[in-house]
Amino acid sequence: MNRSQAVARSLREAEPYRLMAVVRASLARDHGAVSADLYLADYGLKTLCGVEDLPGEEAPEYSVFNTVIGRVFGSQEVFAEETDEDGTRAVHLPVTARGERLGVLTVRTAPETRVRAILPDLIDTADALGHELIVAARHTDLYRSFRRRERLTLAAEIQWDLLPGRGYECAEYVIGAQLEPAYDVRGDNFDWSVMPDRLEIGVTNGMGEGIEASLLTNLAVNALRNARRGGISLADQAALADKAVYALHRGKRHVDMLLLGFDLDTGRVEVVDAGSPRLYLLRGDRVTRVPFDAQLPLGMAEDTVYVAQHFQVEPGDRLVFASDGVFDAVGSSGPEAFGDRLLARAILGTRLLPGASVPQEVLRHLVEYQGGREAEDDALVVCVDWRGRP
């Protein structure tokens, strides 16, 4: 067993709240590391928050936008810098799990250490830590606690726990997603399921405000998951979720939804449009809104029948999903909504960025358009970069 395998095994066997203790001990023993620190991205993707041994301890924070650690998080590239006159160096490594950007691991090495020689082991350690953080979060609140720059509302807590993550990457596609206002999100949500031959994505928006919207979305998303895991068609998934919402609210409350199923072999996409979320396609240097025949939102009427539509994606396409909190947002200088025109400009302006960074940047464009003020409605952006299957 080599060093990297030994570290990965130690992380798997450790208590979920002791991951950094294992990393520090392993790096000190194997490479003479002076220290190792973990910085996790906060819910708003604006700050990298230091992780200490116990919740409530004061921890350092670094901006995602204008610091060395933030640059490593954004670029997903390792960076080493000298830290003191005595020759110690800080090696900053992205911590990512299957395309979901979690944070940065900073390792300080002794002056005599040849960083280039130990870099493969450091990268393996950061990778192993990323995967174990995902597993550990099921059993401890430690890492969630340090990711908070402010208190989450109860509605936001429910929404974030409902999400599959904020990113995923494989050979055929890359997914990135973000919600705002991160600490007070209410009804907007996204979900996905990756399978050997298929990708399914759902974007939902529960009617109302606060906890009522959050609970309504929770019901709809879990109804869709229950139907999806039963192996039924996309249209029937929508129909069963519709029945669940209608049975509880009898048409007084509804959920907007856009549901897609991608065939990985052919690029053919099956779609059920039941509400306000919109889809935009960036192909080459042109952004177009992909139109669908709108059907009734989930729960609006009894026994609604849903029909799937189809379109085709090609390798190199970028798909961007946006909720009404994005395209209906009004700016600070006039009545014009962000709308299709300005949203298309924002998508085009981010075309050179990796897909995982696009949602955050589009939402930043939205904040600038609104004069820096916090969004009045939930704003959701999901980006899918389609590579296709060879």
C-alpha cells in the first residue's frame, strides 16, 4: 500500500469530524508538513471559510474573488507560494468531489521539502479528502457549521439539504448550479440523477414565500424522485408529482417545473415543461431561448396529463436554466426586466468560463443589474456543458 492509499484508508476509517486531524498527522509523518488547513466555500460562494476542530471556534475567512486561495478555488489549479523568510512554502490545492467544488486545502511545507516531489501525494490527499467530506456530511454538522457566514433561515436549510450538490462532472457533461439569496432561499430548487445511459435534471419553483414555499418544493421534488426511482417515463413522473401536490392542496398551491432527460448515446433530450423555469442554449457564439409548449404547473388541476417534447443537443453546447427570479428581475435604473436579452448577454459573456463557474457569474451580473441590492425573489441558475459520448 503506497502513501496515498494509506491516507485514503485512514480518512475512510476516521470519525467524520476528525478528517483534518488525519490529514495533518499523515502529511506531517510522510512529508514533514508544518501545517494543513481546510477552507470550505460558504453557501453564497463568496467566501472560503476555515474549518476548526469544534463548531463555534473563530476561523479565518478568505474572499473567493481577490485572494490566492480564492483564485485556486476558481481555477481548480494548484498554486504554491513562499510564506516566510525561513523558506516555508504554502501549497494550495482545490478540494473537489466528482466536479463539485468544495474548497481549498492549504499545506505548509518545511524549507527543505522539495514541493515538486511530493505534489502528487498532496493532490491525492486533497482528492481523497473531498470524497470523504461528502460522506462525512451525512453524519456530522461540523462542516456545514463552518460554511455559514450568517444564519440560514429554516426554509433555506430545507432547500440546501434537498439538493444533490452544486456540481457534477463526467466524460459526457459538466453540471454547475447555484441558488440566491443563499441564506434565505425559499421555493427554487434543482435536482439531477446520473445513470449509465441517461441524465435527468429537474428545476422546480414552489409557489409562495418562506417555509410554505420550501415545504411545497420539498413535496414536489421527493414525489418526482419517488416516481423516477420507480423507473417510469418522464411524463408520468410529472403526472404522479402533480397528483401528490394536488392531493394535499386541492389546486390552491402549485409548483412550476422543467424536467429533462438526456440520452447519453444520441444527445436526444426529452422535456416536460410545467411552468416558469426557462432554458437557454449557447451554441457557438449565439444564445437562443429554447421554446417549449407550456403545460399546467404541478398541482394546479386534478389528473393533469403531461406530454413530453424533444430536442437535440450537440457536443460543445452549453445549456443554462434560469428561474423567474432571474429573468423577471427588475433593475435599479428602469422598469426593464433582466429578461431574455440581458440574460443572453450574461451567458455569452461567461462563455469562456468552465461550466461550474457560470451560475455564480450569471448571478453576479444580475446583482450588478439590480444595483447591488439583494434579490427580492429566489434566483436559480443551472449550467450543463454537453460533451457528448464518443
